[in-house]
Amino acid sequence: MKKVLLGAVFAASAFAAPAFAWEGQVVACYDKVWVPAKYKYNKTLVMAAHSEWEHKNGQMIKMHYPAVYKEHKHLVKPGHYVARKAPCKH
């Protein structure tokens, strides 16, 4: 009985030893960082700048209206995660 018990303990320690031997070392650490999407913007002219004469309170007034543009937003690159090197937290 002693031989069987001694053999079982030896076998268990023999199989457990490689698990302790394979402990690795930390080489580098990385954080997951969100990179926002990139867009391209275009403007199209809706109404050109112009001046008009208007009648208000019995007076003639020359009014200036600036140009009106509409802005278009186009997705160039969608948002994504990148791995960025960071200090290791043990």
C-alpha cells in the first residue's frame, strides 16, 4: 500500500512540475484604444451672396445677404480599436 501511495504522489508531482516550469515572462503590455471615425466635408452653394433694396418704415434700405452653403459629411474611415503599447500593471 505504501508503494502505491508513494508512486501516486511521485506521479502527481511529476505531472505538476512541467506546469510550474512553463511560467513565462511579461514582454509587453497593450491597451485597447478607440480611434474615432474620420470624415471628409464638402460645401455646396445653395444661394449666392446678393444685395437687395427693401422698403421699411418709409425708407429705402440696401440689405446684403451673405452666401448660404450646405455642408456634406462623408465617412472616410470608420471608428475602430487599436492596440497601443502601455505600461504593464502587475
